[in-house]
Amino acid sequence: MGRVGYLVLGNFDPTNGLDGGTAQVVGGATSSQQYAINRLATATGTSAYNPSNSAISASAGYVSGIVENAATGGLAAVQGGSPLTISSNSSLGTLGGSMSLAISNGTSAATSGQLSIGTPTSGSDLGSAFLDESHFAAFVGTGGTPTAAIISSAQASPSLPVIPGTGGLSASPDFLQWGFFFGDFNTTNSGGAVTTAWHAHLVPWVSGSPAQGALPSGQATYSGIVVADVAYEKRLYVTYGTYTNQWNFGSRTGSGNIAIDSGVFGTGSVLPIRTQLSAAGPGYSGVILGQTTNPSSILSSAPAIGTLSGTFAAGNQGSCTSYCGAMGNFSLQTTAPGGSYTATGIFAATKH
């Protein structure tokens, strides 16, 4: 597989609660058709492959976004408990790994079980392409049958070397990779029988290697990008934003903010976050608080509208080899001017 090449419009279904839009046939020979879902498909590339010296070896990761029940059209979240691991073979130009997806619709939960990614060290080869640490893609499936795919951020947005609204932050830090998962997958019961089929549109993911060694001393600020699926005003879309968290490693606490979807919350508006390191580290958890223009005035007891979980990442930035970055996922739900607003996604940050 090579590049993202086609836009596919899913059929309009009034039962899924999405208003969608209209698609007009070129030339106007027939009337417009209503649609609800945008999907991406892959095209086969024919360019010669030149092996890269770069490589990926990510032993941890997060998948977090919004998916659709194939039978009912109902929406659910992929969030905490959805691990991802990927590694590359630069000489062969392949990528392999595994992932599982934990689904929650607010009242029940299910899991996909383990899904294979691309070209594993053993087992069926689903197909993959690895050019360098920023350009790669792989099919995802079970039993040797591909039903979905992952793509890197550079493949998803080849004309966007930086993420809009992040002050020029790179779309892919050296030691973290992120991108999108899309396609179809199933969740199963304890006996392995399929219970629900799901469509994933553009679900964000992030991966890296957890930090090792002793916790740093003093303070440090981690800032980077946020990528999330949003359900709002009967629409599903992807939005970008920023993540900032200043840590006091002595007290094992952090505070900062997530700035997301300025078209809804207003330019310059932020959602404060408060975080706490786990007992063992390098993992941490936190809460997302209500919107404010003065984050320092919000106390930890303020109403929480969401949660987040993260892991400090190892790196290769000069003299920095551990606790060089942070990755994680988050989910929030609040009321915006247009009604109920839900966002579920990932963040990738660099130490500054």
C-alpha cells in the first residue's frame, strides 16, 4: 500500500443522528445525494523504494477516538485500555505490531481483542510500507484478513509540515509517532464470538517508548499537539489543538491546559488540566476542568468535564534520553453553544 488516494462517502442513514451533507454528481446529470460519513481508502503506489536508516520501535501507545456501530449507527468511544505497539524493518521497508480497541458507549464496554498490524515477525503478512519514521502505513486485521489500516501523520496530511494553531510544532516529534486508524473491526465476547461490528473513520493514535530510570528532579514543561475526534451538532469531525503541562517532579503533580476547537470554544480559550504521577511511574492520570480564561484561578476541586491518561516517553534529543516527551489520550464531554460536545483523542508532547 502506498498513499491515501480516495475520498469515499458513506450512505446517509437517518438512524445514526448525523445530518451529513450533499454530494453533487459532476456535470449535474442527476440530483444531489445526501451523505453522512467521510471515509478514506488507500491507493497502490508505484514509486521505487529507497531504504531508510531511520527506524521505529515503539513498545507503548494509545488509540483514542469515536467509532460507529455498523448495525445501529450509534456512536461509541475508543479510549483508555487501547494499547498499540509498532516496529519497523528498515531494510525490508515493512512495519509490524499489534493493537486492541476498548469500546465504551457510556453504558457498556467491549474489546476487539488483539489485532495484527502489517508485517509481524511471525504469522500472516497483512501488508505494510515503511519509508521512514514519518512516512509509513500498514493494514490491520485478524486471521490474515485485512479490514482496516493505520497511516502516519505525514501520510494523512502531506501538505502540513506543522499542525495549524500549535505555533509551529512539528507534526511528528523524533521519538513519537502519531497518525490515524480507519476501517472496520469487530468486538467479541469471552467465548470469541463476534458481538458487534464497528466502523472507524479517522481515529487518532500515538506511540513511543516509555521513559526508563529515575524520575527527574525539579520542574519541566511538556508541550505539543492534540488530535481528537469530535461529535457535535450532529457532525463527526477531526480537530487539532495544543497540550501544555508543567510538572513539579518533587510533588509528582502537573498543571496546564488543552486548547482545542477554537471554532467552538473561541480563540485563546483553554481547558485547564491537573495531573498526578502514578506510584510507579512513568504513567500519569488527570482531569480536564471547565473552560476558563484564567486557568490559574481554577482549583483542583472545580467540576471535571473529562479525564486523561499519559506516559512519559524516552527520546533521542541530544543529551536527553528519558522523560523527553509525553504521550497519552483524553476524553471530555461538555455543553457548547450548539449543544452536547464530545471529544476523544490523543496528545504528543516534547519536553522544553
